[in-house]
Amino acid sequence: MHISDGVLPIAVTIGGYAVSAGIAAWSARRIHSRDLPKVAVVTSAFFVASLIHIPFGPTSAHLLLPGLAGALLGPAAFLSISLGLFLQSILFQFGGITALGANAVMMGVPAVICGWFFQYFKGRTKARQAFTGGLAGALGTFLSAVFLAGLLMTGGEDFFGVAKIALIAHVPVIVIEGVVSGFTIGFLARVKPALLQPVRSFHD
């Protein structure tokens, strides 16, 4: 799902950096020093999971985990995902440096949305938390795929077909992410429910 250098128009590239910088600053202010280990673990999980690509025509699909990251980190999920994308870009050339801002918005904004969704609808029972976590996982990937398609279409008609294929390629990923996130949240609800509290409230 990473967008490479040269795909997006310059205006979209600059706009992506401007938007991502603003949201990243907002996200960073919501991280307390005691929560850094949790942020680091989630960032590492995102970094590793999204390294495994499955080719699908002119694009590829891979696990994203924005919904899970949002459920566990809340507002801090944007900075976590941005850092993971930066490391992938400079270490493995996944995505481009010029497209980093757009990639961060594409995956980070859905993570924040899913974090809000999970915290407001998770309820008190373990079963509901697992179910809501699964929905958040699926929703995060769906929204990221929609963002991806929209960004690709700004590159012109040549990318319209790629955008459609990218959406289709992520249909099975949406299902898998929902299952993985639901299982993970359900497990944490049983063994360490404190981890299901966000790093910082959306209202702080």
C-alpha cells in the first residue's frame, strides 16, 4: 500500500507533508514518557507486519494494522505509524521519501479514527471489546485503501486502473485484519486489560 516517489503530483506531495506534520505534532503532544514502551511495541508490530508484501497485478497487498494501532494507542497512533513508515522508507525503500507525508496520512488518519471508534464503543465486556476491536481492524484497512485509491487518482487517468485494483486487492486484507485485531484485542482484554486504555484521551 505504500506510495512510491514520483506517483503523486507535487501539490499533493507538499500537502501531504503539511497535513501529516500538523497531525504528528498533535499526536506527539499526547504521548507521556511512561507510555513510550507501549508506543514502541506497536510501532515495531506495524513495521514488521507491513514489510511482508503479496504482489497483486501492478500493486501489492500487506497487513497494515492501523485499526489495531489506533485501538491500542488512541491519538498517539498517528505518530507511531509515521515513524514506522519513515524507517521502512529509509531502510528498505518501501514507499518514497517524497511520498512519506501522503503515506502517513493514508494510514495514520484511519488509525486515529479507529482509535476513537474503539474507545467510544468498546463497552465493558470482553466479548464486546473483542468484537469492537475486530471492527476497528477491518475499518482501519478499509479506510486506508480508500485513501490510497483517492491519492492514486490524483496522479491522473493512468492511475485510475491501479486505484481500482488496489481496492480489490485489499478486500481479503480487510477481513484478515478484522480477525487478527479482534483476536488480539480479545486476548489483551483477558490477560492485560490495562493495555486497552489509550495513551491519552482524545479530549486531553
